[in-house]
Amino acid sequence: MMRARTVVSGVVVLAVLAVVGLVLPPLSLAVDETAMPPASALPALPDGARVTAEGMGCASGGCWLELTAQGPAGMSGEELAAETLPDGRECAFRGVFDLRRACAGVIDVDTDAARFFVQYERWVH
């Protein structure tokens, strides 16, 4: 009888820890508006393209990372943006244990470069 209570107590503790671990990252975005995903949240650039500048922007919706990328020789900024983000915007969960959605999108394009953003999607407004 005592062993069954110990097992049940252990399972309950593990379940509570799992729920807290899954819920805490998204809720922390409501508190920490400066949280930004890493540059790796941007989908893979085409071969030969490279990030040439990084910056940060903030507004009332939080902060985001701005990445300027230059395409390989002969690739226009428009083509670079279309190949990197075909729909213009993409959101994905960071991982199984991190329920924050990192979104990436196109800010604007130049002749041979494109500017992108990566930002956590806010669930709690």
C-alpha cells in the first residue's frame, strides 16, 4: 500500500514538472518582450547566400532580430527572398520541449539582398 502511494506521488510530481516545463517558455514571452529567437530560426539560405548584417528592432509587440542576406552572384534580392521563404512568412515550434513559435518573414528586398526578421509569436496579448 505504501509503495503504491509513493509511485502515484512520483507520477504526480513528474506530471506537474512536465506541465510547468512546457508552459513556462510561452508564458515567459508575456513578461520578457525582448526575447528573440536566434538567427538559426531563419530557414536555410540558398547555397552561396550569406548573412551580411544583423540588427534588432523593438516595438509594442516585442522585439525581433533583423537579418540582411546577400544572394550568390546572379541572384536578385527578390529571388533570394522567394527561395528562402516561399510564402513570405513561416512559423514553427522551436522544439518538443519549447512551445514558443519562432516566426520568420521578409521585411524588404533590394537588387541583390533581402532583409528578414525572426521573432517569437506572442500567444498572450
